[in-house]
Amino acid sequence: MSTHLATDPAATGAAVFPTHPEWLTLSAALAEEVGVIADREDLLVSIAPGAGGGAPACFYPARALIEVDGTHLGVDPATVNPANLSDRPRYATTWGLLTHECGHAKHTAWEPPKDAPPAVVDAAMLLEEPRMEAAQIRRRPDDRHWLRASARGIVAADLHLFADPARAPQMTRTDAARAAALLLARVDGGILTRVEADPLARVIDNVLGADLGKLRAVWRKALHTADNDGEAMLDLGRQWCEIVGTDPNTPPNPGAAPDQSSSPNSSSTPSPSPLAGAIAAVLDTVASKVASEKAPEDPATRAAAAQARENIAKKIADQAARSVFGVTPGSRKGRTACTGTRPPTTEERTAARVLARALSTAGIRDRVAVKTTSIVPPGRLRMRGALAADAQRAAGALPTAEPFTRTTRTPVPTPPLRLAIACDVSGTMGWARDHVASAAWILANAARHTTVPAQTATVIFGDRVRPLTMPGKAPAVVTEFASNDNWEDIPTAIDALDGALGLSTPGAARLLVIVSDGRYRDQPRRDGQKKLNRLRANGCAVLWLTTRDTDTPLDGATVHRLTDPTTAARAIGRSATTALRATAR
């Protein structure tokens, strides 16, 4: 049976009285933290040298008490601050022991009956170890690091590996099965890796042969057993005893010293068995890896760092927007210039009105039905409520029943639309010039006429980034542009549109349309991918328009290949209405 789970209801914990007040202070500080780990508010913690009932740590369900042996702390207890997650790697083993016992406190929700066969109970509690840890990391994935940190102390204590070499595992079926349950089952539970445990698996396979596969089937069932299903765990314990060949009614005696009475060197310590050596090697490997791994970060620290990065990104986007949209639209000076303007055609004017109606329709929201009750009309009378009110009056009580029900339908506010277009004007994008110029004018004028609060903006990007249409302004003329640049500054284009329209800010239906073949050099492709990933992570949809299967859009965008470039404006309009409808779900 586990040395660190006291299932005996009479167990009261080790009588440990810390000689230094630092241990009492640390015990109280740990008790403040275990409520989150174990999802319980009733747990007590005692840490001091010698605590744990002879194990590195122990949980006493009857007293809701976790004891941790302070000899594993490794640092001055007066310097420990458990509330600071960045301080925990200094005493990773102790924190892992505490996490393991918290896992028992949360997930070991069954107790073996008093009349259960002792060997069956022992096998069931053996399987409970990996089952509980697997349940803990399903609930709190970051705890895996700390459970790995405690594996050496926990498993070594259960197998009597280091404390008493005479009781260390031997090449027997019972010892091999115990090692499999405590280590190989932790592989399937997600705590250890298969590579770490492979050397031990080979030794166990030599002892158990085909029975190892049968035992694996048992512990895999245990890993998916409910926390409170003690009957199922005991049944798995019976199967375990049958496979290993253990008498269910024989009290277990794991780690019993071998009989050496006939040996001339019976007084000497026996050499470690291959099984014990393989177990020690696995535990040492895991401990070494844990020491070199980065510990989980504080969620609050992660959130603060992410917010800081987001603030920097928004500042860069705002600066790009001021720089790009501070230039007069249609500028013909310098590189990435426009070539002139023209009046919109009748077809373009019609397309703008049609798109405005489509956006207005897409922005219509169904009314939400809300049912309320009241003491007085108006509303529908419910007889049950009326009788309850009469009974309350007859009893001389103040009527609290609300017999009238009423259904009201409340309109849902229409979210605003933010639509941005960025067009590549490198030398290979000549096909897009006329169609994107037309689409930019159509979208900007459609936004002026729609009932949906809408803003659009369009930029062209090449050696520079230039505005084609401004946010919130409907141009009177169509601005045309050249396409002969030899660079693609897509990172600045995305930043400028984000800063001008708030594409990374929730609260609106947001769509970024990129018209490009994606043939970029390494630097703009790498930086552009980062900008695109940020927008998508913040809920902005990204549509990428191309014309050839050989084009290379950035990852994550929804790619639409135009078989007819003249349909670019129509494709963008459909995507905008789809984005609006999606916000109604």
C-alpha cells in the first residue's frame, strides 16, 4: 500500500512539533495555497523535519491534513514564499510532494471497505497513484512539472528503493508489477515519457513477459475511472492480483528482505537487482530533466507579460497609422505612388448601393425573448402562482408569489463593422490594380449608406505603404495606382490598418482583406506572419485573395482564389456580410 496516503480513519498524523517558528509560519503559508491546487478550502498543512509519517509526504483524509517532511525542502524555511510562483523552483521537490498530496485530497474520493481482501486493496491503492495524478493534470496541466519533480521521492518511498537496500525491489513478479504500476502507468497517465521509462520497461518485460500487456490493460482502465468509483478500483485490484498470481487474502509485504540464512555472507547488504537499478536510473533521469526544465509561470505574470506585449503592439500600430494615413490619399510623390483619379462608373455606384443593402440586412439581429414574473398584471396568470399567493395571505404572511408571467423581446445591438484592405503593389501584382481600386471605392461608399456603423480603409504596400481610402471617409473619385515596386512592406500595412480601424480590438465585426501573391522576402514574410497571427488571435478574420494555385499566402488566412479578377469587389463584400452574420451567433 502507498506509504503516503493514510486510509485508516484512525490515523491522526505524525506528532511533529517544529522547534523553529519558521516551520509553523511556512505551514500556514502552504495552507493558504493548497485550496487552489486541491480545489478544497478545508485542508491543513504541516511541514517540518520528520513529518509525513515516515514518507516524504502524507495525506490524512480523516483530518483533511497534509504533512510534508521538511528535510526535502533544501532551503531556509524562513526564505520561502509559496505565494510567489517564481520562488517555487528553489524547492521543486517539496512543492511537488505538496501537489501530489493535493491530488489525493481532490481525486482520491473513495475508501476501501474494511472487509475487502488486503492484497486487493493494496493493488487498488497502487493503481490509485497514477490514476490520481492523471486526473490532476487533466484539471491543472501545469501541475505535471511539479508531479515529475516529486516522482523520485514518492516512488522511491513506495518501493523502499534507497532507504533500505535490503528491501529494494528484486527480480520477482510482485516487485516488477509494483514498479510497472508506479512508473509505466505514469507514462500512460501523461506524467513521464515513454523514452524515460523504456529501460525499465525492458527489465519488467523480462520478468512478466506477456502478463505485462495484461497489467497495462488494467492500469489503463484505472486511468479513466471516476474519482469516487471505489468499486471499480477494487475490481481492477482483483484483476491485478489474478494476473500477478497474488493471493487476495494474504496481507501484502512489499519490499520484504530476502531470506539469506543459507548464505555465508548473510550479514552483508545484497547488491541491487537489475530491476532496482533500472528504477533508480529512470528516477534519476526524470529528476535531471526536471532540474533543467522551465517551471510553469504564474498565470498572473503571464497575463501581465501578454498585456505588456499587446500594449507595445498597439503603440506600434498607432504610430504606423499616424504615419501612413497622415499622407494625402492618392499621393503621386516618391515610390509606391498613385497614378491618378477617375470618376466612378455607373456599375460601381450600383455595386456600392447593393453592398450597402446587403450589409444592412446582415446587421439585423433577432430580438431576444426575456421571460419575467411579477405580482401584478400585465402578464399571463399562472394558477399555481395564484394559489400560492392565496395560501400566503390566508396564513397571514406577506405574499411573495409572482403569478403573472410576461415575455418581452429586446433588440440586440448591431455590432459595428471594421473592414480593411491591403493590396500588394510589387511588380507581379499588375492584375490587381484596376480591380482593387474599384473595390476600395465601392466598399468606402457602401459604408456611408449602410445602417450598420461601418468604417473602411484601404492601403497599398510595396516599398512604402500609402493610403488609398481613409477611415470614415467616402471618396468622391476612384484612385488608381501603379504596381512596379520591388519590396512588400506588409508588416507596416497590417499595423497601419490595425491602428486606424482597431482590427485587434474586440467589440466589432472585423475583417482584413489582403490582395497579394505572397511572394515576399524572408524579413517581411516573417514579420508579416507575426502581425497576422496577432490579429487572428484577437478575433479578426483575414481573407487572402489570389489568382494562382502557386501563390504563397501567409499561414492562417482564409484563402480565396479569384478565377475572374473582376469579381474581387464581390468576394470582399460577401466576406464582409459573412463576418457581420457571424457576430450574431
